[in-house]
Amino acid sequence: MNLKDIEILKDQYLKEMMRIMNFSEDEFNAIKATTILKAYKKGTVLLKEGQFSQNTYYIIKGCLISYHI
């Protein structure tokens, strides 16, 4: 996925959020300015046991597997 595709997904995602959550234009622009979309390869580990995330993750395309051993 290239940068242009990621930006298109970001815009689609944020517009859908704005529609559902009724954000004002100013709120939408603030969220858009601070939102970073990242693509991860299959098998990428986002967090290991004991780690705490300082980010919020939304799955736009694909799936996420969580497990505990």
C-alpha cells in the first residue's frame, strides 16, 4: 500500500467518523491533523505481554489476532 492509498483510506475513515459522531468542522480538522494511518505487514506484533499502548488502533482493512499463552 503506497502513501496515496493510505491518505485515501484516512480521508474515508475520518469522513465516516464525522458522519457517525457528528463532529464539527473544527473538530474534524483537529482529528485529521493528529491522525496517523499506518499499514502493517501480516505477522507484525503491535504489543507484547506487559506492554501498554499509548496509541489507539483501528482496523480499517484486514484483521487482528489476539492471544494469550
